[in-house]
Amino acid sequence: MENGAGHPEGLLLDEPSVGAPAGRRPRADAARNRAQILAAARRLFAEKDPRAVTMGDIARAAGVGRATLYRRFPDTASVAVALLDEHERELQGAMISGPPPLGPGAPPEERLAAFYAAMVDLLDRHLPLLLGAETGERRYTTGAYAFWRAHLRVLARAAGAPDPEALVEPLLAPLAPEAFAHQRDRAGLSPARIAAALAWSARRLLGGQDR
Amino acid sequence: MENGAGHPEGLLLDEPSVGAPAGRRPRADAARNRAQILAAARRLFAEKDPRAVTMGDIARAAGVGRATLYRRFPDTASVAVALLDEHERELQGAMISGPPPLGPGAPPEERLAAFYAAMVDLLDRHLPLLLGAETGERRYTTGAYAFWRAHLRVLARAAGAPDPEALVEPLLAPLAPEAFAHQRDRAGLSPARIAAALAWSARRLLGGQDR
DNA sequence: CATTCAAGCGGACACGGTGTCCACATAACC
DNA sequence: GGTTATGTGGACACCGTGTCCGCTTGAATG
């Protein structure tokens, strides 16, 4: 990486882009349907297992035909991604240009701990959506993931870790939606306790006692 | 936990039990079919995306009817679990009673590093099966997972970590099959490099300089 | 305000996978 | 060799997916 202080600037702060027509202003009924779809989907994801939500469910709950739904979203995961977009962009902004320790200016281990805390909060508040959006392999191909990855690579590098590229995945893996769901709902750990354990890990891993 | 040197003894060292008749000796044709099913499934999981393998695929490749397959295995994941059983039991045995550093007798951070190395090796050799067996949430409900969990809890406790229970998940998350697949096949990291990064993490996290 | 036309809509279809049922076959036991 | 319990697999109904095509409707134009 050339840029020493490099941040993953502009890596995923683009427009919503998922399910929204690009060129001209959308038609009134189209916009209304889109809003109905998103509202219905948010409800459905929350009230049953997000991975069991089908395209037919969403279309029926939104009061539109299935083909109308398919016109904008290729699958249920894309709907969830659209619902998550704004929350994730907000967090990304705070990471790039917000106040420390989440933003620039704090030592790497503290920035990592703050990132963990923010992500645990995001997971806690929007777990159904995240489960619906990032099921299985899809997690790694989504745009947001590339951003988290780039961010953590910068932090690992700044902390002088031996192989930042290879360290990124272990740092990010505990934030997998399924992992969080298991800890919170199956094992009964509070989000605060999960965040505390991650903060401890962050300081152990990137803390600068020897290097 | 009462048992100070406690190991999760007998937690998952039971009989294969998946798809094998329990009580009496199985019929000759049943045993033959079972072997054909497992052989065919192993082949299929290796040659295409394990998550795209269907019950019909396995039955056809094994030369048996679909209902025969359903008699033993409720879904494709169970077939993969049966194929993994022996490898995992072998590793579990080494962890409980094998030589250090994998077995008892080494400091926690070294045992964790050895566990990571062994798991990376298992993942590298049997990734298709693991992807087929532990897709998504199922990972957390499988028997083997409970064993890894218990093992890491013991190590974290021995290292004096503040909240071993909450630390287990972050320690285990990087070993999710999807995470490994992404690192090795998408990011192009060699298993050795992945293992090295995990070993470094293990020593930072559980290494005993300050506790 | 009437006309025109592209964009949006949704009912209907074909396909493929799942899980179950039941009539038949066959190995194991007497 | 006859009997029985177990194993087998073809067939069925159901559900979700993804696509096609004729109809509707909003918006731009004269």
C-alpha cells in the first residue's frame, strides 16, 4: 500500500443503488411500491427467521406481485442490504472522519475496540436484517465487507502486526452475524459482555507493549 | 467448573451414529448401499460447490433411490457430517490425550496455536465436506462445535483471561469454513500463512507476559 | 385536455428440489 | 424352504424460484 495514512476513502460511500432506478426520476407508483416493499420486508425480517423469508412472502406482505418485486431485487438478501445501507454508511462515515476513538487520532488498539463496539451495537439493533443480508458466503462478497477489511488492514499495519493481510480475517470473523446470534441468543451473553470480550482481544492483539 | 484439570471428556467421542442403524447388525445390502452413498457423496462434495449438492444428486451418483437415502440421512449436511466424523474424532483424541503442544502439558497459548494449526490442516484437507456440513447456523448446533468450545474455554481459563466464556467465540470464529474458504481461495492466502497469523494471535491473546 | 408511449405491473407458467407414502423385493432368522 | 421384518425405490404433492407477456398507468407532448 503506497498511501501511508491511507484510509479506504470512497470505497463504499456511493448511492443506495440497490433496487433504486438509476437514471431518471422514478415514477410515482414505482416509488410507492418500493417504499411498501421495504416496509413490509423490514417487518417480515423482524418477526420470523430472516433466512426463511421468501420473495413470495415479501411481495404478498407489500401487496405487490412477485414479478414487481423481482424487477428491483434479485433475491431477499438484496432487500435486506437495501435496508441496511443507510446504517452502514453512517458507521463508515464515523470511521473515516468522525471523532476518535472510532475515527482517526486514537491508537490502533483503541480504534479497533471502538469499531468492535460499534459493530456489536449494529448487530444488536439490526441482527435480523444482517442475518437476512449476509447469510453464508454472501458476507464476503458484499461491498460493506470490503470496507471493514480495508479499515482493519490499516489498523493492523499501524500497530506493526507481522502480517496485516492475513490478520484481517481473524479480526473480522467474530462479527459474523451468525456468530453474534449464537452468542447473544443461544449462549445468552449480553451485547455489553460480548463487546467487552472483543475490546479485551483488541487491546491484547494490537496493543503496543512490545512492538 | 469443578474439575480443575477438566477436559471435555467423552463429549463427542461416541459412535458414528449418523446414518448407521443402532441396534442389530445391519443387513448386507443396507451396509453396501451405505458405503456407496458415502463414497458417491465424497466425490460429489469434492467436484462441485458442496452447498449445491442435492439429495437427488447423491442418490443418483450412488445408484440408489432417493427414499433409500432419506432413510438414513435427513439432508445433505448429515451426509457430510458422517464423512467428517472419523477425522474429527481423531483430532479430538489428540487434543485430549495426545502429546503436547496439542495435548495437555504445554502452556495455553501454545496449545491454542497447535489447535489452530490442526484445524487449518483439517480445513485445508476437507474444506468441501466442512462447507457441506456446517453451512450457516448449523455450525453452532453440531456436536463437534461444542467440543471445540469446551476445549477453548479450558485454555482461556488456564491463561487467566477475564471472561473465558465470552472469549471462546472470538477465538473460534476464524475457523468457520466459509472464512477459511474466503481466505484461501478468494484472497489467495496459503494455509501456512493463515496458520501463522492465527498462531501469532494465539500467543498475543493467551500469552502470559502480564496476563 | 386529449393523445401517445415508455415504464411499471402482476398473473401465469415451467422448472427443480424437498419430503413422504406405499407396494414390492430380499436378506435374515427359524 | 417358509416367514417376517427390514430395506428399497418409483411416484406423488407441495413449495420456492425465476421468467415471460399482455395489460395498466403515469408522465410528457401538442
